[in-house]
Amino acid sequence: MSQNKYVTTAIPYVNGAPHIGHAEDYLLADIYTRYQTMLGHKVKFQAGTDEHGNKIEKKASASNLDLQDYVDQNSQKFRDFLTKFDIGYTDFIRTTDQAHTRLVQQIWQKLQPHIYLSSYDGWYCEGCESFVTQKEFDEYQGVCPDHQTPYQRITESNYYFKLSNFKEQIKTAILEHQMQILPEFRKKEILKLLEDAPDVSISRPTEHLRWGIPVPGDDSQVMYVWMDALTNYITILGYPERAISDFWPADLQIVGKDILRFHAILWPAILLGLGLPLPKTILSHGFILIDGQKISKSLGNVVDPLDVLAKHGLDAFRYYFSKHVDTFTDADFTWEKFENAYRNELANDYGNLVQRLATLCQKNQVRFTPSSLSFDSTYSDLMDRFEFNNAINYVWSKIQEVNKHIEELKPWQVAKTDPAEARVLLSNLVHELLSANYMLKPFLPISNQVEQIFTASQIQPPKTPLFPKD
């Protein structure tokens, strides 16, 4: 029976170009969306851009651009990026949208019983746009581990959200699997962080932050990034002006590990404060490392995902980052690994198999009658557990089995003495290939082309290799 599904991605800041981490967010969401669509479900897939904050204001000033012009230009870069990577999002939100601004202010008012004004004197990381506890300051010796910049000492008056009102409910929801956090070891981290989680600042004085959504009833304050950004997942659905139960709670929310704490602690608290159900699953993926090191401009090891895309095309990009990058943990990218995966796996295992089998079918005048295809239980189980890299590895084992069966059965030799039997063998091999190819569809767009080759009225090999080696 058809169901509604809702998949979200973290909205990136527009103070920089789309990078490999954004591509990973979008790819995982797109794979799951395609999978659910193939199951016959209606999927809403959110993407967007986070456009408020000091970092953006500073970048606009440094670029000699009006703030709105700056965010307009950079938001468009992300939309173009999504198009280039064939990401099938259905809805795009910008935090500078008038509708979002209006709805967030209404959400603030609904949360009023859980909001209070207080002063803050402590540590702050502008790169993370987050306040830092003394414990964290001491642990990292006063330097942000993600940005390698010293924490700032600030004193200001802010509105706070009473996270303390909801800690026990969040803990219960996690432990009783009402809200699943993946991978399991991240869940344990969140439960530990939850124990000491303080109430959260949700505003900044305009003297310290000008570019933001005004706090209702207090022109001296603007909403702080997390109240503004996290709520996009429901304002895009029209909340609170429209009922959102058709798609909320979200089935899958995908975030990087660096912002998991906000999505797994503060976001559920906001939802509980609004009386809304919690997301079903929050999936946290790791970082992409380059030659074993974290990506850093200072190290000069930044890899532009558009360069990777240009090297061998969209399918090669999607293949490497779904199969060779673990869904849940940090993973390494090198150009050598990428080339090896392209040549030895995509080109040899898959591309050559398609060429070879189609050529044999053409020579032996095979007329293949396509039958209905479906996902097998092992594949479905992996996809339903969001183990995307394990799922495509499983499919690849099926591709390799077809290659092995061709070598064992030798249909070209059988054709010399029994053409009819050879056609039966080839038809069976085509069915094997198409069964595996069907499970590749959420991952590789080229799988549609492969299906067309073998279900055409007359099977013909592709005129050019699917994955050229030069």
C-alpha cells in the first residue's frame, strides 16, 4: 500500500561553495528517495539553504555585496549543485523566505512557555555558531577542534529555550526506539551529551548579530541560528499554519556527525515543546577524509566534488561515494582509489558485462521477454536499515556472480552445438543481470539505460562503452 515518506537534508550555510560533505548528504537522501519511490511510495524530499548569521554577513561585506544579493547568488549555487548531481529533491527552502520568517516567528510564540530571558557570560565558537560549555573549553584546551580557532569570550543577554523541560522525554524516546539514531555508537554519544545538556540560547542581541529573524515582541534581539534553521523541516510543510501530519514525522533526517547533537537533542526538544512527534530516524554520516586527513584549506587537500564529477561522470561519482564510503563512519577518498573503482569495478565488472552479454544475445538472436522484477529480502533489509554501502556491495556481488556464470556456462561454446540451449542460457543470464540491475537503480542512473538495452525488441550492445577507460 502506498505511503507518504519524508526525507530531509541539513541545510548548509551559504558562506561557501558546496563541498563533498554536502554531496554526501544529498546522495544518501537521494538513494533512499529513489528506493522508496520504486516501492510505490510518495516521497517528499527537502533541501535548502541556511542564510542568516555573522559568518554570512562578514562574507557579504568582504565580497562588497548587498546581503540579500549575496545569499541569493550563493543559494542558487546549491540549487545548481543539486541539479548537476541529479538529486531528486521535491522542495527547496531558504531561511530568508518570507514564509519561513513568518512561520518561525509563529513557532517562537507557540514555544513561549519554554522560553526565558537570561544573561550569558562564557565561551562561543563563531565557526560552529554555538555556545561552548566550560567542560568543552577545557577538553579542547580553548580551541575548536573543527575550525582550529580559539573560542571567544562573550557576555550578552539572550533568550533561552528550556531544554531541561524535555531531557527525560528525549532520553526515553531514544531508548525505546521512538526516535532512532544511527549509527548505534552515535546514539550512545548523544545519550551521554544529553545528561549534561544545558538550556540553549536561541537569540542574540542585534548589537552582536544583525542578520537574522527578529524575535517577536523584542526588536533588540534576533533569532539565533538553530531556532531559525532547525525549524525549516516543518516550516517547509507549512507549519504552524497548515496541518503537517501527511508527512510529519520525518521518516529519515540525514545530517553530518558535527551537527548531530543539535538534531538529536535541541530539535527533539523543540518538537516536544510544540506537541509534535519526533522524527523516526536521524542518520549521522561521517566526514570524507582526503588521503587519511580531514579536509582543510590550510592543508591544501580540498577536493571539489565537481572535479570528481567531471573526471568520469555522475554514475562514477555516485558509485564511489555510495559503495566505497561507509554510510555511517569517516571514509577516505583518494584519486587512486577512485580510478581503481572506476576501471576495475564499474568498467570491468559492470560495463564489460553489459557489452559482452548484449553482444552474445545479438549474435544468437535472443528475444528476451522481461518479467517483473523486485528487491530481494536481503537487499530490502539492508536498505530499510539505511546500510546503503552494504546494500550496493551486496548488489555488486550479484553482478560478479553473473560474470562468473558466463565463464562457467560458456554460452558461446554451447551455441556451436545447441543454439536453442544457448539462447535459454543467455536468457537466464540476462534475467540475472536485470535482477541485479534493478537493485542498482537507487544508486546509478545508468541502470535505466542497461535495462533498456536488454528489454528492447532487438538486443543490441551499446555503440560506445558505458564506462570509457580513456
